[in-house]
Amino acid sequence: MGSFFSKSFDPAADVPDLKGKVVIVTGGNAGVGFATIQHLARHGAKVYMAARNEQKAKAAIERLHADGLGPGNGEVIWLQLDLSNPRDVKKAAEEFLQKEQRLDILINNAALLLLPFQKSHDDIQDIVMVNYIGTFVFTRTLLPLLKKTAQEPGSDVRIIAVNSNANNQCPKDARFRTADDLNREFADTSFPQFIRYGAVSPWHHAAYSKMMQLMFIKELQRKLDAENVPILCIAVDPGPVNTEGVQAYAHSVGPILSPIYTLIANLTFAKPTKGAYSTVFAAASPLPRKDVDRYKGAFLKNPGTHSSANPLAEKEELRAELWETTERVLRDLGLEFEAV
């Protein structure tokens, strides 16, 4: 069950002192993101909790202090971030750039899980906007500072994406030539019609968005390597984790499936504290930096363990197609970025 059974990595013992390091974790007010912040802040990092809702973020920060984030630990600061609108995403990143002179670790953790097909902004489906395009815009806007930090002596800059093994469910005929390709729809054939979640499959749309995110991480690593920029880009699959989002979904699927889903999550899924182990390993363990060739552009499951990703992610021409289409879509919205 993913990181639940990993006994080889213990953040309390295996994460070094992070004092002086600046970290951003998106979606850090709950679930794996919250636990990730807790692990890193307890080692001295200054962590920005990038989240949309101020009330929830500040309540989460209070919980962190109540659970043992006291003097001598790092600090946690709320950064407003709404990944559903790329203009707001760029604005949030630019506001961070006004606050800090360095960024050591960027953890793109926030994600939508399973939801009906809908378009709230700019005619791009919501799950792609949040899980992929939001990650793209946020990372690209922050990249100049990440690259600047990476040139400092003794630095160890990393970009992490909390992905999912679901990327393997992305269809092998996927293409990314136009904005319409980003909005590809999949029929919901998961269950008989009378208990079907909707007309389209939330499972396949989630897999599609995670595939795009993984391709972005791998292509970004390739581009940085070509420039000899010493930044590590790593995607991780935390495995099944019993987060607030999982519980919300389990309670949304109707009276027949809800108790079944809830029971499975409660009995077999990892708690967020352990579910965050693979993310914390990728972000802060010394091992990936010691063995850069093994870990750069990697897709990890358990801490340190490579996982099988969709073979599409290794197709450089397809990754380039996605990158170019994404930049074109964003240019049409008035958003442009420095070249990598």
C-alpha cells in the first residue's frame, strides 16, 4: 500500500537540518501536504503553505503548532494560491518572489481528486487546470529564483510533484496538439448506469491530468540538464492515503458505494503522516543528491523506490508537444514566461 509499508525511511532521523531553507508546499492545509509541511518544519525549514482558503490555512497552521511546532522548529506562513485560475497562480508566485530571496524546495502537492467534467476558467477542464496547468504556471514563474538559488554554494534545489500511479491509465493514443486535446472526455463505464458517478469517467480524467503533470516534470528535468542547472525534478506516488479528500469522495458516491469506499479507506489506506514519506524523501533526503543520475526525472513510489510510469512519459516528442501547446494556450491568456 505504497508508503504505508515503507520502513526504510524515517523523516525524524533521515531528514537533515533544514534551517535556512525556504520551501513551498501547495495544498498544504490538509492531507499529505499538511503532513509534509509538518515533517519539514520540524527540521527547521521556513515553509510557505500555499492554499486557497485563508481560514482553513490559518486553522491548519494552528494545528501544526498544537501538534508540536514550537521554538527551535521552522516557521509556517500562509501564501494565498488558487490553482484553478492561471492568472491568480502567476500572481501568487510573483507575490512570493517579492517576499523571499531564495527558494530551495517547491512541492507541487495540491490536486483535485475525482469530480465531474466541468470548465470554470478559460475553457479548460478544472482537473487539468489545477493538477497540470496550475503546476506549470506556478513552477515556471518561480523557476528564475529556483535557478538562482541552485547556483549558490552548498545549495540543493528540488522541484517535486505529488503524482499518482493512475498516470498509467492514461490512454496510449493521447496527443496534446491543441487545447481541445487537453479537454479530452472519457465515457464512464466503471459501474452499471444506475450507480454511475456521471456521464464521464472521473477516474480517467484524473489519470489524464496526472499524466500531463508527470510529462512536465520529466521535460523540465531534461531542459534543466541541457542548461547544466543542478535542480532535481522528481515525481512521487504517495500510494493510497486516507486524506480528507478521499473521505469526501467516499461520502459523495451515494448510499450504495459510500460505506464500501469509506471502509476500504479506513482499513487499508495509509494515514497522511506516513503517506507523506515518499514526498519528504524526494524533497529532503540526502540520497537523491548523492545519486543524481538515479533520481533526476524519476517517478518514485516508496521512498527511494522507482515505480513504473506510463511509457508515454518517456516520449520526448510527446512531452515537447504538450509543453508547446501549454505555452501557446497560456500566451493566448496573456501569460508568458522566461525560457527555461
